[in-house]
Amino acid sequence: MIAGGLRGCGAVAGLWTNDLPESLHPMAAKELRQSLRRASFVYPFLGIQILALCAMVAEFQMAADPTGSQFIGLLNLGIFYHAGPFWAVVVGICMLLMPLSGVVLMGQELDEGNHELLLLTKLDRWKIVLGKFITLWGLCFLTFISLLPYMVVRYLLGGVEWWHEVACGMTVLAGAAMLSAGAIGASAFRGIAARLGVLILFILSMFLGAGVALLGAAKASGGCGVVYHVTAFAAVVCYVAIGVALARSRLRLAVMAYEMRPYGMMIGLMVVSPFIVGTVAAFTIGWGGALGLLGMAIVAIRLDLTPQAPNSRDATVDNPDQKITVAE
């Protein structure tokens, strides 16, 4: 029994010393260790608990009606109009404050030249930006999970509908994912004015592109049905891909003389995306908005490709006829 207890203590000690699994993405592990100690996570995490408790008490005193929106679905911001003070706190912190704090993430790597050292390792540009995105959105998700007890209490005490609560929660997580990607993309630019301008452009493109597609899907299907939710999922994929690809384009170490600057193409993509998505939705009478959004996501991923040598050529040998001798 004593031996078993010692083995159990040894296992717990091992878990404590290795708190993050080795299979975790290395860039995500690095960012997670730093972010959990960062004031931009600690203070909002503590503050939201106090604000959520106060908002929940105020909500029951106000007897708010959570069924004010006729169409309950993902990314329908109208469901928050009569949702009460509790969801106002959740939206303000989990969907706005914490994601937008990511406007400083890429600057830490670019200003000091750390990205050049990272690219000398096995990490490529995708792994660097995805690690930062996973960490930022993961912290938003962790904060949101900490609020689940308040949601259960609200449901048990009555006055709320579970479908409305699920729609609000999924909308918060989806909006946090898109804004996190946009904030990381904007953080790759130097200067406050440049970051703010790119972030505003991303938000406008997101609202116009996703809004046109979602309105067309809701109009075509007569509400927030299957077509609407497929379109909403495509909108999340599209603008997460655009935001992450924008940050990736700024990590390009060299640009050929005949190439356009990758981040310039990404900015152009944000400008034209709403028009392309709106055109596809108009031609399909609202049914095909998801196709336009997914098409823009594919373009964003494939727009900035790193030049590579042909597979038929061995990059280590310039002259195949040259013999190399090694001195023993």
C-alpha cells in the first residue's frame, strides 16, 4: 500500500513538473506559458468572474426576456439585444477585450527579429502564427468555460431557454476566433496607426462579407436553418484563415523581384472578399454564400506560397559530374 502511494505521489509530481504535454504544439506551449502570466489574461479572467456574478444578480432583478430575437442562430448578433447584462459582460470580455489584446503578439517576434531565429528551426510560418492563434483563442475559450456554472444557475432558476444560451455561447466563441485571427494579423504590422488601420479593415471586411452571406442564407431558407448555419461556419473558417494568413505573410524573409509583397495581396483580398462573396450569394439567390466564403479561405491559404526548388533538382549538388573527395 505504501509503495502504491509512493508511486501515486511520483505520478502527481511528474504531472506537476510537466504541466504541458510534449505532444502540444511547441509554439502554442511557448505562448501559453507566457500568456497565463500576462496581465492581459489574469486581470480580465478575475474581473469577469466578479462582473458575471453582479450581472447575473442584476439580470434576475430586471427580469430580462432572453427571447427577444425571432431568429436564434450562430453569428446572429440580434440574440444579444434582449439577452440581459450577463451576456453583455461575456461579449465584452470574451469576444472583444481578450481577442483584441492580441494586437501585440506578432510585434514581439518581428520587432526583435525573433522570427528569423524561429524560422531556422523546424517551425515554419504556419506553425508560428497558428501557435499564437491557438493560444489566444484558447485563453478566450478557457475564460468562457469558467462561466459555465453561472449559465447552469441561470437555467435552473428559470427565465432562460437552453437553445438561446447555446446560440449565444457559440456566437461568442466564433466571434472570438475571428477577432483573434484579425488581431494577430494586424499585430504583424509596425506602428499603432498601421495596426489600427489593418484591424479596422479586417473588421469591416468581416462584417460585410459574412453579413451579406448570412442575410442571403437566412432570406433563402426562411430563417436560421441548416443552410444558415453552414454559411456561418464557412464565415468563421474564411476570416480565421484570412487573419492568420495575413500574419503569416509578414513573416516572409525574402521577396523575389518579380513578386508582389505578400501582405499587399492579403490586404487586397480583404478589400475584394465582400464583393466576391456578395456576387456569389446574389447569383445563387442566397444559397451559395458559403461557397464564396470557403473559396476566399482557400485563396487566402494559397495566396502566399514560399518559392521552392523543383523536386527533380538536387539542391545540394550544383554539378552532377563533379566528384567530391573526402579526406580521411
